[in-house]
Amino acid sequence: MALSRLLLIFAHPDDESVFAAGVARKCADEGGCVGLCTATPGERGKVGAPPVCAPADLARVRQRELFDACDLLGISTRRVLGYPDRGLAAAPGETIRRQLVEVIRNVRPHVVITFEPNGSNLHPDHVAISRFTSDAIPAAADARWFPDLGRSHAVSRLLWTLPLRPWDLLRRGDPALEPGVDVAVDVGRWAGVKADALRAHRTQHQGLTRIFFSRPDVTRLLSIELFRQAFGPPPVSRPIDDLFAGIVL
């Protein structure tokens, strides 16, 4: 039986745990392969209160936190590109295209998940990684681009985060009724491991507590992950509940 392959491409450490921890662990537990590419080390983020580390050490500490979360989530391939936090939009297009094509051809994912074009919250790094990912996916499928990076690979489905923050949308009622919710995955079985992955990002505990752990509906927020389809096999009905529905593995 062919293995499903999933690649997450995000801007900062903790993005993977906030938006896609459940589907990552689900894919891994079902025998699939999960990869992650994170564009920046997040050196301009919070250091915690009380501080977990000095600001000068934050990039190193956040990368360690990221890899701890990856271990929990079954993410076997991980790469941090090292672009400046809040400076990703200025990355040289040819350079980051090559890096992302290399990752895509290495993981050979059926499905890629990244931020939607407005970054879900207009964060400039979120917007930039969405743009760079959308550029790299067709390049990875074209053998004329970077032939030294191995065989071309065509991604079957690109999924975006939602234009609205999912924790806000889930409080509005049934996400199946919301436009843009093309995929809704019940990850309740993995809610505990998602919580553990979020807590692995110790430097960011203030924001993560505000979003998740201080909320009375935290279990629901951890149990459903929502995505919008950018391209791929058309859903038979919306939302589908399987990232790989309609894809020949």
C-alpha cells in the first residue's frame, strides 16, 4: 500500500503546531510521511514570562522547541531555512525557490499545507511564505527547474489555512457551513498530542495560552483542523474530512 506524504511549509516555529499538529500526527500514525519546512527561526518572537532564555538566544531555543514539537508530531523531515524573522518578504526569489523545490522533491508530498495568500492575519512573513510556496510548487513539477535537485515532482493538492483564524471560526457554529472551509478534519484523537506540541514551544506560552489553554472550549479548539483548498481534486462535497481524498497514492 502506498504511503501518504504530507509537507507543511510555514513561516515560524509554532505555526505547525497551531494550524496542523493534528493532521500531521494523524498522517504519521496512519503510516504516512510528514515533512516540515520553516522559513525563519522566529528570533523576534517572545521569550516568555518569566523569560525562558535571553533574546540573543531565542533563535537557537526556538529551533530546539520546534524539533521537540516535531518529535511529538511524527514529523520526520524538518528544515529551517534561516531567513530573518519579519524579513522573509525580502528573501531572494531564486534562492528560496531553489530551497523549497529541493524540499518538495525530497519529501515528494501528495499534499502541501501553507498559509493562505493574506497570511490569515496579514503577518508579512505568513504572506511571503504563501507566495514563495505557490511559486515553488509548479517549479518542482517542471524538470527544467534545477535539474541537479533530482526528479521533478507534482503536488496533488495545495491546502491553505483559512482567511479567518480557525479558533474564531469554530466559535461561530458549524464550520461546514462557512465558505472557504473545504477540509475539516476531526483530530480529537490527537488533541492531547497537539496540546503537548503547543506546550513544547515554551517561549511562546503567553500567546498560545491566550489562544488555546485559557479558553473554556479548548478541547473543541484542539480537536478540529480546517483548511481551504487552493488546488487539487475537486471535493465531492464540502468540507471533506480527509486530506488525501480523491488522490491516487
